[in-house]
Amino acid sequence: MIKPHGSAQLRPLYVYDNDARAALATEAESLPSMLLNSAAAANAVMLGAGYFNPLTGYMTLGDALSVAEHLKTEAGLFWPVPILNVTNDPSVQAGTRIALRDPNVDGNPVLAVMDVTAVDEASDAQLEQIASKVFRTLDPEHPGVATFLSLGRRVVSGPIQVLNYSYFASEFPDTFRTAVDIRAEIVERGWETVVAFQTRNPMHRAHEELCRMAMEDLGADGILIHMLLGKLKPGDIPAEVRDASIRKMVDVYFPPNTVMITGYGFDMLYAGPREAVLHAVFRQNCGCTHLIVGRDHAGVGDYYGGFDAQTVFDEEVPEGALEIAIYRADHTAYSRKLDRVVMMRDAPDHSKEDFVLLSGTAVREMLGQGIAPPPEFSRPEVAKILMDYYHSQQ
């Protein structure tokens, strides 16, 4: 099986030993507390689940600046996006041991215990330097920029021990899986070549066929459909609706033992190319050999070129930095000529009129009006789940 990023074995930060975890939870109740923001809480979940291997905790300001500028920590580890715990809380001091409390669960239970090794005060210029490199913009309308620049300026760094997976394990028990879980299931299924498909949206015909194309082109044993379960921007479809529609599509249209439907606990960054590289890192940690990167992967609005998330692997990722390979997808659309979904680059004899092209906005408007998208765009079983959701919102 493909090795994790940066180490021979996966080193998740969740405390698996029941007695040790119980003792840590008891100790945490007597420690000073810090209420995390949602971004830092999601980072803790990803660290606990092994997705951010081999990191041992939150980065320093120096590491964050180095990652933003050079895609590596000050110690030289390749990494595409700073993994931070940023706050305005003046009570947190270096050299202390603190309980990190979960902002996304009622009662703010302890999510992790942290040994604070440093607290760095970031300047506005440093925060903007990080944001401009990671998001390629400082536009306050960009949802990732807006979130990052609102978190605070005190960068709290140090190793953590994780006690639970926040609300993800309880609210999505059939879907949330750790990198450890996914690796174990890949072994159990006997898969060797595994393709990961990232999604924060329901999967339409083009997505379905893209997974099928990648499997066939690569001779893959299976597809990991890996959906984001954390915070999204307003207007995005909630995780439970996405989950139901994807499960229905797989049940009806894919052969048995070819698809794993899973999810991970992270808030969307909308960082386009840099987030695509982060997706590659943690899919390697899951045991996947390939990641599908398509048009506007992890993008939002018009902030990124359609294929910037592919070219970043050529222009910014050093050779040998990752073992996972990228499967580069073109625009996909339904061909009236061929009566199937194709990558548009594979149909040079087609004109625009030969394709069925619908924007996500157009589809959302149709669903909101109770109109089913055409079968060339969405499977009827999927369309019904989405229409029921939109109807419930009105």
C-alpha cells in the first residue's frame, strides 16, 4: 500500500487507548480552557484522524509563513496550507497545558489537550501575506479570505492529543471515517489501485461518469468517494442531503465492491489550487494511489482559472514531494452525438450544440422551482432527493 505522507506509518493524534483517553479527559477538566473557532476545531479533527500526518499539532507562525511562501515548513516538510490555531484570547500563554473546547457541540466539550509551545502575535501584513499566497486573493468577498482574516492574530502552536471527532462521528456515523479506517478497509477489500473523488456537492451524471472513466483508464480496483462534512458557504447543499443522493447513485448505478462512500471532518477553505494539493496529501494518507482533479477543483466564484488546480502540481509541487498521482479531468458533458457523458477534450468533432451544458446555478434554480434537471444531467433518483430538499426549504 502507498505510504503516508512524511512517515513510514500513519501517526494519528487520536488517543486510542481507552484508559489513557479517560485519564486525559479527567485531567482536561482541571486545565485552563481555550474555546476554539470552527477552523481550528476542524484542524484538530483532521489531526486526530490521521489525515494531516505527519503533523503533531498546530503550526507556528514561522511555519505558516514558510508553508504559504514555499509550501514547506521551516523544518523542510512539504505542506501546502498552514494548519493553525488562531485566536484573540489573551489568556493563552506559551509553556502551558490547556484543554481545547469544541465550538460546534453543545456545552463545548473538550476536543483535545494541547501543550502550548509558542504563542506568536501575527501582524496584519503577515496575515495578509499568508492569505494572499493560500487563496491567491485578498478580496474580502472570498469566503476563505473572509474567514481566515476574522479568526484573530495570536497563533497558538504545539502538539495536541485528540479525545474525539467532534460532531462528525455522531451526526454521520455511516459516513465519517478516519484515514486509519479507510486504509484498513482498502486492505480488507483487497484493493491496490484506489482513486479518490473529492466532493462538497451532490454528484451528477458528469461526476459519476468521471469516476467510471478514471477507474477504467487506471485499471483501478475501486473509487473512494470522499465528501466534506464540515462548514460550507451559504447556499451549498447540506452534507446529509449530499450523502443520501450519492448513496442512491452508487446503489443503483455502480457494481458492488467498487465504491467506498466516506466523509471527513473539515471546513471548506475554497482555496482552489492550494486546497487541491492539500486534498492530495490527505488522500495519500488514506491509502489512495490517485486523486481526480477536475475543473475548478475546490474553487469558488471566478477567483481561479478552470485548471489552476491541475497546473499547481506542475508549477509548485516539487518532484517526489508526493507519492499519490493526479488524474487530470477535463470539462465533462453529455454528448447528444454519442448519447453518453464524455470529456470534452475527447470529442474534437463536437460543436457546442452537441453537448448538454448546465451550470450549477441553472440546476439549483430548476430544483428550486420543482423542475427535475434533464436525465442527461442528473439521474432521476438523485434529482428526486434534491427536489425534495429544495421543496422542504420553501
